[in-house]
Amino acid sequence: MRKAKSYQELVDHIANKYNDKVAMLIFEKIELIQNDPFKYPREKLGKDIYGNPMFSIEVTGDIRVLYSVDTKNCIVFIWENGSHKEVYGH
């Protein structure tokens, strides 16, 4: 897993890793999370190791945005299914 230390670093990674269409879909989902993290999730996944609720939003059939939320932070993971699984978090 790679860790972004800033929002800009996460944006740069997504822009470099994915084609424009998929990157825009990911950015749209992240924007929804920024507006209201509890309104748009497709699934509630339970709790993270800190006891914060975790959610999932599907981007494409193979890519999901997983995130956990507390009162100050939102931790975001880009989860890619397939023969190689890579998680990138901020």
C-alpha cells in the first residue's frame, strides 16, 4: 500500500495511474465523499481498527473507493480488484 501525505499527492497518483475517464469517475466519487460521506455509500463495511465506520462506493466493476470517517478525518482507499490488487490510501 502506498500512502499519500496530502490530497494533492492522492490526486496526482490517480491522474498518473488511471486513464482520464476512470480518473474523472474516481474524482467524482471523492467529491461526493467530501460533500457528505454518509449520503452516497453503496455499502457499509463495518468498522476500521479505530472503531470508525467504513463505507464503499463503486467506481467501475473493478475499482472501488473505500473510506472510513471520524469527526476530523476521512481515510480514503482506492481498491482495484483483479489478479493484482493494489491499495492506495490517503
